[in-house]
Amino acid sequence: MAKKPDSDRSANKSTTPPNFFNKKAADKPIPKRQKSTEIYVTGILGGDRVTLGQAITLIESQHPDHQIQAQSIVEACLPHAGKSFRIGITGTPGVGKSSFIEALGIYLVQQPKKVAVLTIDPTSQKSHGSILGDKTRMQDLSVHPNAFIRPSPAGDSLGGVARKTRETMILCEAAGYEEILVETVGVGQSETAVHSMVDFFLLLLLPGAGDELQGIKRGIVEMSDLIAINKTDGNRITTAKQSQKAYKNALHLLPATDSGWIPPVVTCSALEKTGIPEIWQICSDYRKMTEKNDFFQKKRKKQASYWLHERIQNDLRLHLQTDSTMKTALEHIETAVLSYQKTPFQGAREILQLLIKKN
Ligand code: GDP
């Protein structure tokens, strides 16, 4: 079973082992002789961070043996997962996401709550190492014993990264992490992936500029459960208050949400740590309200169904690409389609028939 959270030992931070946000430190190497699944699961359920880190590395590995073992670890952890509150945090680079997560995370670990921070960073696919993870970030949180920080896995498609993050979330929950913060850069498709795996979605904005100017994709504001105008400090306070009013008016014009929740617009400063307890109160109110009206559970079921279908499509595609018989058959059928000997629908039906016959 998951350990009870330790008391706040942030005062000891100079003696605590170094930075979990460092990509190299977070990539706990898989031991030479792979541990048995039972040892991994016992370690995770006991809240052992080293074992948790190693199991996540198995999830991220491309090696087929690692993937098989990772699946059995995830399956064994699943009955112990699902009890956390999952919060997605987005905003353009520079808005203060990592500073905000550091401030919120420190507030939470002092409650004391166990906090896991995961990131989905599409840029990590290209740079083979997370830009988010390479920066020295969340310095106090990363050394806190109640926190576990894991950067985005590298070298995969967004779908692959999202699936791995979702499985990582299950292991973190089984290890007793109660609050899971999933960070993503507010560009591209990653917010949609994060939105489909969290309970609550928080958008950070800067004072002053409208969402187009901040590079916020259309639809992101609509999917947010809370908008927080960060950097409300120094000479930005007046502008921030004006932005707050403008966003409140804009949100007012949107159709009512399925949850019955009216997304608030608040101001905060991650730097001065103002507005953080108020934001946490809003998150907690949302949870309470949606648990009561059953939206919370409904949303999780909808997400599970989404991931089931996503996984089927992905695995099917992978099978067609890697199984030699299927690959050859697909190539032949594609040639026939491209030379108008078969219609795409006929070709697809033949592929499915072959797949069914083969298995
Ligand atoms: P991220 O790219 O969204 O993760 O942003 P960072 O957390 O790295 O912050 C970008 C810059 O903004 C850094 O120089 C931070 O110190 C600064 N910053 C973050 N939050 C605040 C804030 O609330 N107020 C002010 N004045 N600066 C902030």
C-alpha cells in the first residue's frame, strides 16, 4: 500500500538527494538483471521512488521485453490507481508554468500532500530530450520528499508520449501521489491530449495581451476550467485586472459547460506566491461539485473510452507496419488502389479480412 505522506521536510533540502527534474537523474536505469514484476509492483505500492522511476523507464523503453513487463506492471497497479486529482496546466512558453507548478507544488506538499509532476512536451520528440526537462526548474519542489517530477519521454509521436504519460500517471497514483500535475506547452496538439487525461484544466495567461497575441490556440480557452492571469505583480497589476475583466466577459458569452461549472478567471503571481491558495480552493471546489453531480466519474469514463479507441487504432496501425505478412499485403493493396484496380474501401475490407483470418 502507498506510504503515508512524510511530514514537511523542506528544511532538510540541502541533504536531500539531487534533482528529480534532471532528465538523467529521472531516467533511473533499468537494472542489468531486470527485476521481477512483483518486485516492481511491491516497490511502487510501497511508495519507493527509485522503483517507480525504473518502472517508468520501462514504460518509456522501445524494447519489446520492457514493453511487455511494463504492461504487466501497469495492469497490476491499476486497481490501486484512480484516486488522485489530475490537473492539466497549459500556457505558452514563458508564461510561468514551471514557476507556477513550483509554487502550487510547494503549497501542496506542505499540506502535506504527495504531488507528482509530469510533462507532455512535443518538442522533446525532435530534440531527443525534453526542453522543459533540460532547464533547471522547480528547484525546491524537485528535492522535496513528497514530490516526484518526471519530464516528458523523448523520441516518440505525440500519441506515444501521451499514452506513456497516462500509464506513468497510473503508476504514480499507485505509489500514493494524490495530486498529479500534468504540464504541457500551450502550442500544437498537446493540450488536447492532456485535456483527455485530466480532471481539471488550468490555463495560464499573461496580463495584457489577448489570446491570439499570446499564441493560444482556438478552443483552449473553451476547454479550460480555470484561467489564471500569472505575473500579476509589480507594474502589471492594473493591466492584469483589466485582462481578468475582459476574459470574464468573453467566457460569459460561451455556452454553458456540461459539468455545470462556470470557469472562474483569477489573477496570481507565481513569483510572489500570491493567489496560489485561492487557486487550489477553486480546484477543490470543482472536484467537490463534479463528484457530487457525477460529472467527475462520467468524464473519467469518457476518457477511458477515448483511450481504448485510441489504443486500438494505434496498435492496429503498428501491427500493419510491423507484421511482415500484413506489411506486404498492405503494400500490394495500396499499389492496386493507386492504380485504380481497387477502391480504398475494397482494399480496407480485404486488409481487415486478412487480419481476422490470420489471427
Ligand atoms: P514557462 O516557460 O511557462 O515554464 O515559464 P517559467 O516558469 O520558466 O517562467 C518564465 C520567466 O517568467 C522566468 O524568468 C520566471 O522567473 C518569470 N516568472 C514566472 N512567474 C512569474 C510571476 O508570477 N511574476 C513575474 N514577475 N515573473 C514570473
